[in-house]
Amino acid sequence: MNDIITLDFGSGGKKTSQLIEEIILPAFNNDILNSLMDGAILNGHKKIVFSTDSFVISPYFFPGGDIGKLAVCGTINDILMCGAIPKYLSLSFILEEGFKIEDLKVIVNSIKETAEVCNVKIVTGDTKVVEKGKGDGIYINTSGIGFLEVESYGKDKIEDGDVVIVTGPVGDHGIAVMSARNNFFVDSSIKSDCMPLINLANIIFKYGDKVKIMRDPTRGGLATTLNEFVERTQLSIELFEDKIPIRREVLAACEVLGIDPLYSANEGKIVLIAAKSIAEDLLSDIKSLPEGEQAAIIGNVTSSYQGVVVLKTGIGGSRILNKLTGAQLPRIC
Amino acid sequence: MNDIITLDFGSGGKKTSQLIEEIILPAFNNDILNSLMDGAILNGHKKIVFSTDSFVISPYFFPGGDIGKLAVCGTINDILMCGAIPKYLSLSFILEEGFKIEDLKVIVNSIKETAEVCNVKIVTGDTKVVEKGKGDGIYINTSGIGFLEVESYGKDKIEDGDVVIVTGPVGDHGIAVMSARNNFFVDSSIKSDCMPLINLANIIFKYGDKVKIMRDPTRGGLATTLNEFVERTQLSIELFEDKIPIRREVLAACEVLGIDPLYSANEGKIVLIAAKSIAEDLLSDIKSLPEGEQAAIIGNVTSSYQGVVVLKTGIGGSRILNKLTGAQLPRIC
């Protein structure tokens, strides 16, 4: 095997086969993938969830993860947020000529480990290679299929008086990537929160339709996701600034970088809206998991305004939080 | 709306929403996509087929199609080749900063038209933007789900005496793209054969397990696909050079470009192996479709050799056809 990716690896011929047989199949070894058909034949389910994401994060190794781990978490988490248990993933690489085989092996191993934790199978895939200067090392698309568990989630279920819960401190992923990209905070302890949300989601699923909607606030951060929950509805969200968990070091980095942590991407958090009647029980269940220890009720739904998110500041003021404008943090995922 | 894609369009914020609402949703208008969840909730099926492909073709407009049409045909055709009826597609763009919105609209329209012809819904998607010089205009990933119709296809079904059928002349796509890329043959009539194989597949499905395996010979061409059928088996394929349909102008272009048409990509052809007993009936059914008019029986399976493809030449000689070695035609799909 070469040390670097050459155009041959994308030809569909012998080099493509070698890449598949020496790196891909040994990592994801399962009968469905091993059959090397043009697609995977799978057991289905009455209701399925289908999701896709392309990942172009720069740099592709970052504190707390890499593009491989992110690509699995991203799609698995999207499926979970729709109320389904993720089952199968596809995996498609766009590699730039000159990309190190050694780096590919590390990334493939991250994919394998993350998928295994979630009991998800990589069942089909594709590899393309583009000339040097037409990519940036590695881009990955994952698409996934899950079996629907809770069918009731949707913004039309949100009611006046519901509460907003976040499962942990916000902004970590965006700040970790920005730090890595700029070589800021070399000694910093800030890591991406990139992780599969399967354990948290399994707890939330138990509350059935008492949970109205949930989402992992990735690009655009907490503020953009909450706006999506209420835009074009008759309801709004009041958010209490001093209730929102944010790590001290993330807050400090945000000040230096001029970034608002409420718009910084998360890759291991859930924000959800739930009925007030079950909110405390749900919160305490979430807090029982290590990844939910710092969960908090951070706001509530109100009909006082329409379609907006209002931040109540610590000193008693209030301001409208819009969706993210501009590209505060390009290529964060 | 701007004239060109800027990094903001990939931010997950307001510009991303604008792109989705002004270009994506109007084209693919359906209730599932319109819900704008992180994934699509779909009616499933007992057995499903799942396939993925990323498309990096250069140039993204070529004679006979564009990257949008190709991205839909590519994944739909892979699903058909596994014996399933394609139902749902995901659509993920990686756009380069500076890409023309006008070009995006043309490509989105091709996607819409091709998906409609096949009665396939675009149900979920994603858009990422990379900086100028980190992409090449547009890369597209499509993944797709189909409902299984014929479960028996596989190389383990191939038997001594079976015949090899191709549904039309080979090599068109590769040569059309090479011509466009090099501005060769400006006045040439060579067009890509890029098309959905749904009508051909529907005819083939009727023959059940009398058809042993089928594939659309894309990257690596006819020779590579036939090698994949018999590699690591006790059987081999004898191919009759003078039976293989190739357009005269493609053959001429191949000679100029130094390309073997048997290794040139196809995007609208099927090569299959079928029981001898039904071969003539199947061939005549295929020929009844406009896209199958030039179909031919081009070879047969034999146990005289093991795991190889042997080309019987017009003058009575024979040579081994290997899988494609090297990147004869990079970024052909």
C-alpha cells in the first residue's frame, strides 16, 4: 500500500479495491458490507428515519475528536433527535490527492469505534479522489437509517408553559475547533463535546409525547436551534441567561475570540422542550448520566411574544436572540 | 439572494435558511422535506436497499447531462441493480465559495426532473460551503433507500453456461466527459448515456432468479464490472469482442485519446448474467425499450478458466481482460 492517496484510488479499479479490502473491510467487517454490492440489503421497519450530513471540518483532527468520530455522531444524533434508534450508516469519502494513508487509518478507526458504541453498522460506502488543490484532505458524508421509536416530536406540539432543557454546557465544539484552527490556547483544556447522544435520547424517549421536540444544537448553536423551534409559530421562548450552563474556560475563550457562546456549535448536547408536569423528573433522569450531569432548565415557552427567542439577562434586561447571521464559524462540522 | 455562494450559506444560520427556502424547497416540494427536521420520517418496508455515492465529476456540466442528473441516476441505478425499487433520496451539497447561484439552480432543476421521472422523493439534505480553492465548484452526495423486489441477485448464483447481456453500446459517458474536459471533438455527437435504468430494471425484475446478477458498469467500465462478477469464483467469462456494441464515434475517440472503451465509464447501461434458457426472451424484451434497442448477448460463463475475463478477439485470438489499473479517467463521476 502507498503512503499517500493518489488519483488511482478513486478509479474504481484495482487501487480502489485495495483500499476497500485493506482498510475499509477489516474495520467494519460485517456480512452486509462484505458482499460489496452497489447497495446494502437490510431488514427494514414499519417507520424509518433517514438522515444525511456531509462533514468538511477544518482541521480534521481537533481536541476531543476527529472528522471520523464527528461524521458518525453527527448523523446518529440527527436520527435520534427525530425519535428513532439508529441502525445503519453509509460512509462516503472525498479524498484529496496526497492525503496520508496513515491519517485515513486513524479516521477509519474512529468511525469504527464510534459506530460500535452505538451498535450501528456501516453497511455501504463510496470513495472518490480529487486532485491536489480541489479538496482539503478529507470530506466525509454519512447517511443513516433508524427505526422510529417515538413518532410525536414536532414544533406543532409546543405549548405555552412548556419548559426548555439543555443537557449540558454549551459552545464547547465551536470553541475547541476555533482554538485548534488558530493555535490559540495551546494549553487549554477546551475539548469538543462530540459524542453520540444515544444514552440521553433513550432516557428522553421514555417520556413519550411529554417531550415536544428535541434537537442537537450544532451549526448556529443554541440560539439558532431555539429560533427554529418557534419561528412561524404563535409562541416564543424566554431564556434565562444565568441558567444556561457554559464552561468557564469556554466563556473566557469566547471573549478573546469575540464569539457568542450561544451561537457556538455543540456536537454532544440536546436542547429540548418538555411539558412542565414532567420537567423535574426528566431533568433528574438526565442528570443521572455522566453526560447529563450539568443539565439545566434554561427557559420556558410563552405566548407573550410570537416566533422569537428572548434572552432575560442576569441584570434584569431582555434582548431578542436572532438566528445566526453570517459565517461566524465556517467549516465547524 | 446573492449571485454567488459565500461562506455564510454554510453557517447553519440565516443564509443557509434562505438557500433552503428559496432554491431547495420550491424544487423538491413535499411534506416530508418541508418539515425540515434533522431527518425524514418515512414509511418503511420489510426489506430495504440502502446505497450512497459522492459525485465529483469534472466538468459539472457535460454533453448529455450535469452533476445533478448524474447524482440522481447514480444512486437510483445502484439501488435498482440490487433488485429494489428506489423510493427516497437524500441530497447533500459541498459548495465552493464563489460558485454561481445560477449554476446551482440549473443543477437543482436537473435533480428535480430526474427524481420525478423515477417517482423518487428527495426527503432530506444538507449544505456545506468550503473556502475558494478547497473544492471545485460543487460536489454532491446522494444516498437512497429502495424497497426490495427481487432478493436473489448475487455472484454466487452464476453458473457455467449462463450468458452475458449488455443493454446498449458501452463507453459513452467516459468519452463524453473526457471530450468536454479537453475541448476535444467540439462538433462531436458523443453524449453521456447518463439516465435512470428504471424501465430496463423493471423488465429484468420480471425474470426473477433466472437473472443471476446485474450491475451498471460505471467507473472501471465493462471490463472491471465483469471481473468483479467472477473474481474469487471457480468460473470465468468469455467475451466476444465483435458482439460488444460500441458506437463508431466512441471507438474513434477512444483511438485518439488512447482509451480502451471496455474500461470507459457508462451511466446508462446494465450488464447482467442470465440463465441461457431465458436469454433470448429477455434480450428481446430489453430491445423493445428505446434505451435497450442495441442490447446484445456478448459472452458466456464457462468453467474452462477460473476467476478471469477472457476476450475472444475478432481475428480468433484471446486475451485476459484485467480490472482497471491506474486512473485512466479521474473524476468521471
